[in-house]
Amino acid sequence: MRSVVSEKLNSPVVVGVDGSRSYGAIVDLAVAEAVRRGAPLLIVHAWPGRYSGSLRTGNVMPTEAEGRHLLDLAARRAQHRAPHLEIGTDFAGGSPAQALVRHSQRARVVVVGHRDGTFTRPSWGSTAAYLAHHGACPLLVHRGGAVERGPVVLAASARQPVTATVGCAFEQAALCGSRLVAVHVWTHPTGRDTASSMTVAGGYAADRKEAERHLAEALAGWTWTYPDVAVDRLVLHDLDVAYTLERASRRGRLLVAGMGRHGRFAEMLYGSLGRALISQADCPVLLVPFGWRQPATAELPESATADLM
């Protein structure tokens, strides 16, 4: 294992670690992601030092020695999980969120935990929320569970183009060898006279068919790129999305969602999925930035395929 920073690693999977009890599971999730992608792993720990900005957490500040020890433990754990994986470390200073945003400029994906501390409130935590809105690459959020079964679930909004999100979902399903369940979210009929119930009913049916057409078109090109990925399509009204996505997050192995141009779709996920986490462990969520273009996928080394067996 070598201790290096991201400039010496080629498009790594980046994972942020802190002193939370779940940091080991977060590292394991990042290791599995790096092995599947054939990418190096960069483990980042940000020691706040004398930083006193608005993004500083209210937790007790560890010493520098404790921070370096945590980073070393995380690296040793990752190396034990995947002996052939190329691993680098970065002991950064200042805000964890800003350090990870900086690394996201060259990363394939950034992996973090759901909250900065214990799961006590229905929100994503300051670091995850900041990265979701400011990160340059997809963000993989560990939310208490990481099962090796079930489908990859794609949650797509009809309001924005979903090419990047769909591509990431297909890639994940192919890497995991699982089915893809594509959930298309649409809103109530627009631009119609709602005074007549008959008009509303007709508008509802027409808009649903239009949503189904949009979903089929969004998936069409990617089914040619990933012919071995089996796809199930599901069209949902936006009133049903919270319940459906909550069930999907319990039964699936991964939930993939687009941030949208202004991050509103991800904020809807914060509310619908954040509350569920208080009482149960849910699958990870992969949030894809608007307009994200994924780098060329590296060929998976044969030595890496056996690392997590």
C-alpha cells in the first residue's frame, strides 16, 4: 500500500472517512465499488485543525494523531478486503465537504456516509448534502445497508434529460450482474382545464402514455450498449414516488437518481428516504450530477475479480 494523493491516481473511487461507527462499512462499500470498476481507491480524511468555518461540525474535534491513525486503519481495512487494489490516502485539512468536492473533480465516484454523526434526524447530513449539490462526479451515499442482492433501481424525473443518470444505472446493473428497475416519475396533467373531471381523467391518461414513451426512449439507446442487462419499466405519478422509492430502497441493492439541474429531485429524495432511515437500514443511493459525463470504464483486472470473493 502506498500513501499518495489523488493527483497520482487515475480517476479513483474516493471515499471520505470520519470517526463514526459506520466508517468501516463505508470503506467496504467503496472497496467493492473500486474493484467492480477496476479503479484505484483514494481514502480521504479531513482533519479540521483550526478550521472554524460554517461547514465545521459540532462534534468533538480529534487530535491530528487520532486522525492519521483513523486514516491508516481505513487503508489497512481496504487492503485486507482487496489485496490487489491500488490504494492511496490523503490527510486533508479543513472542511471534509470542501476537501471531497476538490477530489470529485477527478474522481469516478465519491463515497460517503449518510450522516456526519448518528442517525437521529431525517436528513442527509451536512457533508452528503453539500457534496450532492456541489460535487463534480456521482455521489454514492451509504445509508446503513449494503446488500449483495436485488435489482438496481433507477429513479428518473420527467422534468430533465436523464441520459447521464440512465447511463450510470445501466453501468451499475452491468457491474453488479443484476436487473435494472427503471422508475419514471411524472407529474399531474398540465396546461389543461381542471374544472372538468372528464378533462382531467383524459389528461391523466394522455400524460401517463407520454411518460411511458419518454421512459422507453430514454432506455432505448442504453439497452443496445448493455444488452445483457434485463430491464423492468415502472411509471409512477409523483404522489406515489415516496412510498415506492422507500420500498425499493429496502429491497434493492442500489438506488440511482439524478440531481436535476437545480437539485430539486434529490431534495425530494432527502425527505422521502431520510425519514425511513431512522427506523431501518436502506440500500445505498447513487446521486448523479446534471450533465455528468462518465469517463471510459477501465477493464477489470483478473486479479481484482477474486479480491472480494
